[in-house]
Amino acid sequence: MSTSINLAGNGGSPSVFVRLRALFPAHPEWWAWAFSMLAWMWLVVNLFSSPGQAGHPGSVTFCTSAGAILKTGLPAYAILGISKWQFILSSVPAAISNGWLPWMVMVIAMMFPLLNEPVTHVAFSVKKKDRTPGILTFLLAYTFVWTSAGMLFLLLPLFVDTILAGQTNFVNSLVMASGLLLSAALIWHPGRPIRLTKCSLTIPINIGGWQLYRDSFWYGLKMGLACLSMCWPPMAALSLTHHNLILMAAVSIVIVYERYLLPHTSKLAGYAWLIIAGILFSIQMV
Amino acid sequence: MNQRKNVYQLPAGDTTLEWYGKAVMAMKKRPTKDPTSWNYQAAIHGFNSTLPFWQGVGKTPGRTEKNEFWNQCQHGSWFFLPWHRMYLAYFEQIVAQTIVSLGGPAGWALPFWNYSDSTNPHALTMPPAFTKPGNAANGLWMDGRESNSIDPRYVTLGALDTIPFTGDGRTSPLGFGGPETTFSHSGRTHGELESLPHDMVHVAIGGAMGDPRTAALDPIFWLHHANIDRLWQVWLNKGNNRENPTESAWLDLEFDFHDKTGAKAQMKAANVLDTRNVLSGYTYQGVAPAAPALAPVNLLQRPDFSTPLEIVAATNKQLSLSSARTTVQLKLSPAQRKKENFAAVTAALATPPKTFLHFENITGKGIPPIHDVYLNAPDGGKGRESYYAGSLSFFGVEEASTPSLHQSGSGQHYCLDVTSLMNKLRSLPNWNEQQLDISIDPIRPMAKGTSVKIGRISLYTE
């Protein structure tokens, strides 16, 4: 018979080490949180190593029309002497190649803390020796979905900035806040709680062999899509604001709080989006 | 303070059930949109307009109100017990007020049906007031029940021996109250008490009671749940580390109800820990009330039941159940350090390793019959009973299989504690360390249009 670690205190108090040894395997979701913490550290370190950036690297402010206007008073396409559409088309490769890695890091930082349930599901569906590969395969597939979708999110600010270059501060501020306003509005969409329940989806996972990887990957794809259908509005909002780090932190707090501490029909997150949108709009106007 | 009494120990001439029946009739006459109506109260637990029991329900509230107040019951969750305590408290308040408005006595309290009382020869039979007369003139009668009595194996109280409140049988041994979840209308592993006797009583009675979306339409529902609520206090009173959760996530999640005036009200688990403090307060006949200990427990100070279990076997194909016996061979492939848990022994061990059999991602249609599960059982004969591992009720399986506002559609999870049985099997001469034969027997044939599929069967050990 196996010997379980007795923490009940019979015959002396076990050391903190022994207690931790029993605690860590019980919380495989800490993997996801650890990756998230590392991603946040990467973002913060890069912010301070690039003080000219509004957000993290990849939100290349000067190379956007809005950024160019800030520096020169002219939109980028005007400086280059080309049309808006030529500018957009020529900027697409650079936007994606420069932006995909920071985007992926942002997804890991913000989204992985939402994965307590699926990560735990994968971890305890397979043998102990397979937990880490199972979790990593799941996270890989999940990140793959968000990174693929990220291509669109990376192009969104390029498109919007270029189209709206030269508009009044009011319009630009409104556009900045529009993603959060959309997030707020969608909280009241009747289909949203139904989509939110998909975040608790589970599927049977094979106990071993290549099927374990297949099932973990498939589950990661499904959860990635479920998450994307829920969280794309605030992530689009962050794109429009060039991934401001403080805003990222605020958005993360709201989505984590909503995920774990609010009933799925609660509208409280909607009010949070409205408040953040209001603050953002006010700051931009000033 | 009210006392909820054993329905089989009501004194001669007691009018508790008589007034209950009158109140049910009065509440049924109220429009469904009235939060104090019978239909509205039942719909808080579950509602689906397509089900026959809801035919003729009349006008229902708007979508926003329904989303907030209907289909709110918590199952497969550590909120199962506190949510139903809240639900019963408001219902009892509404019934009591209705009785007063009908000219009855004040202070009506919901009785409980203790079907597990081995000292009562009638305990397994539904109280006669609910079955006679068997017509609509009796407010306590309900059409469509499949049985008025319950098999004794479906009301055993092994759950009271479970120490931890939470646990899903995978990350930790199965808990008395259910696994940690967020709002959970349906779909996660049912806790020990919820699985047995709660689920079993629902499905054994059948009819409206057999489906969470209609169960609360049957007046016996409330006596059944008063008993489940009583058993929560009985469990706490047994002490020895039996404690409610202390996490804010459990204590502070608020649920929406209506009070006796029809006004919106909210309640959370922190408000219902001591029954004497729930609304006007109540106690249970024969059960000492007590304020449960709420000493905060540090993660590192928890007893050893937080140690995760390990999987040792699982099927790799979906399984469809039918009206005939279904058999499955589970190949045991424990890790080296767990092989000892499955080695043959010369005599049953004094403290066998905890072992749980899981039935995961169960999806289905209709109200399937209870299925009894046996391990390594011979094909027939009386001896088969000694290989009985437990039963699957499938209570609410159709709802759990359907993506909707309140659940993902992943299906149900059931977990049977097979520790004792495995201990016995290992000491038998025909024990095979590499294979476990599971047979799943329906207690009656599947009705037309009914189906059950099991996504995976798995075995976990400590």
C-alpha cells in the first residue's frame, strides 16, 4: 500500500518542505499561473528597458500613423508620400513579425490565470508522469489559437490609426475607449453567459500514448476558441490602446475576478468596463 | 424558532401536512409570474418549457428575470448544500405566510422525510399523505411518480463517514459536500451526500422528481431536501475534522431569491452556516443545533485529505448503455509506486488505500433508470450482491448534456468510493492485478427515447 503524506500532525508536525511537497502536486494550475507571472515580468522588464514605449515592445508607436503624428505632426503615410491603403498593406508584414511574440506573451500573461479548471482537468486525467507533458500540450494548443487570432488583433490598430489619422482628439479618444465600451455592451448580450459556461467545458482525455497528446491538444484548441469568443472584446480594446501595461493589468483583474468570483450571469464586469473606458477617455482628452 | 420535524413522528392530530397541502393548492393558483407561486418556486430549481410537467404553465417572466432567478439550483458543486438550504428557507417562509393567509396557524415549518431511519418500518415509503388520495384534490399528490417507495440500498448514509467537505475524487478524495466550483447549475462530480442518497431518491421516485428541471414541482421534493439539509448538520455534529469550507469563494458568492413578499433577496453560504440564523431560524428534531467551527485553515495546515490521487486505469472509448447489462474490462496499469495498492493480499487490509471509480462526461437523453455497478461479479446468482460497488442515478443527465445558460454541456461525473470492495476483491483467489471487470446493470429497461453515454471510466487511488 502506498504511504500518503500525513499532514494531520499525528506524531509531530511535518516540516514546511514536506507540506509543500504534498501541496504542489495538488495544484497543477499553478503551472499556468507561473507562466503568467513570468510573462508579466517579461512585459514589465521590457517596458522599463524601452521607456519610449506606451506599452510593451511591439506596440511600435512611432511606426503607426498616430505615433508619427505625435512626433512630426504628419501621419506616417503622408511622410512617406503614399496612400493610406498602400501604407496599411506595406505595414502588415512588419506589424505581424514585430508583434506576434509580444502578443503571445500578453496572452500568456493575461489568459493563463483563467485556466485553473482545464489545466486541473488535464493534469488529473492522466498519470502523474504524464501531467507535465499533458499540461504543456494543452497550453500550447490554447496559445496557438490566441496567437493565430492575434494576427487580426495586431492589424486592428494599424488599420484604425491609419484611417483615423488626423482626426480630432475627441474622436481618437473615443476610438481608444470604444473597445472597452463594446466589452461593456456585450456583457448584456443574452448569449454571453452561455459562452461563459464553455469555459468550464471538459472532455475525456486518453490516459496515455500519443492519444494523450492528441486529446490534450484538441482540448486546448477547444478551450482557446471558447476563451477567444469570450475575451476578444477587451483584447481588441487593448490593441486599440497599443497595449498599455496599466490597462492590461486592469483588464486582467476584471476578467480574473469575473471568472472566479462572480456568478456567470453577473453584469458587474460590464460596469467595470464602463468605468475603465471613462477613465481612459478622460485621460486621452486631457 | 421553528423546529422541522420528522414527518413520520408528527403527533396524532398534527396539521402540518394538511396545511402544507392547502398552501400548495393556493400557491398553484397564483400566476407563474408571481415569485410566491408554486410554479415560480419550482422553476427557481429548474425549468424547461418543453417538458410535459411544465405544460400549461401560462405566462412566464421575461428573459432577464428568468436568467437571474430560474434554473439556479447548484449541483455537482460545493454550493449544493448551502444553495438548497437558502432555497428551502425562502420556500418555507412563503408557504408559512400562505398558510397564515388561509387562516392557518403561524410558525409552519417544513417536515423532513428520513427514509434512512432503520427504526421506522415505513421509512422507505413515501408518507401516505402524499399518495392518498391519488388525485388532484390532494395538494400533496403528484401525477407521474414511478414509485412511492425506495430500495434500501439507495438511502444508505456512508456519506456521513466522509471527512472532507470538498473534493472531487481526483484532486482529493471525494468530499461530503461536493467539489470546489464556481456557479454550477449542473455538470461536475456529485459529492458523497448528493450522490447518495440525494440523487437516488430523486430518480427512484421518478416522474417530475427524476429531473432537476421539474423536481421541485413535486411536493415531496421539499421534504426530501429538508432531510438532506438535516444530514448536513448531522455530519457536522459527528465532528472529527468535519468542517465547512472557509474560503471566501464558498462563503461569499451571493445567490438570488425572492422572499415571502415577492421582493428580491440575496443570500450566501456565510448566512446559512447555523440553521438558527437562517431567516427566522430553525432546528431539526433529534439533531442538536450547533454553530459550525469556522477556524481559518491555512493551506499548509490542512489534513492529509488534500493529497491528490493518481489515475491507474481508464477506458479510451465512449460507452453507450442499453437496457441490457454492459460490461467493461479496465486494464490496470498503475505506476510502480502504486502497484502495491493492487497486489493480491491474503486478508483484507485494516486501512486499505482509498480508491475511486469515476464515470466521466456522462451525456444522455430523457430520464434513464438507475444503473447498479458491480466489480468482478459473477454473471448471476445471489453472490453477485457482494460485488456491488454503487449506483449511478443520472439525475439531470439530459440538462447536463445540453449547452445552455447554466452549463457547458460536458455531461455529468459520478464517483464511487470502491475502497472497501477493492480491499475485499484483492483478498479473493481469483483477483487479477491487471484487470478489473466492471458491469453496469439497469434496474429496469431504458424507456424509448432515453440514452446514456459514458465518456470515460477511470480508476483513481491514493
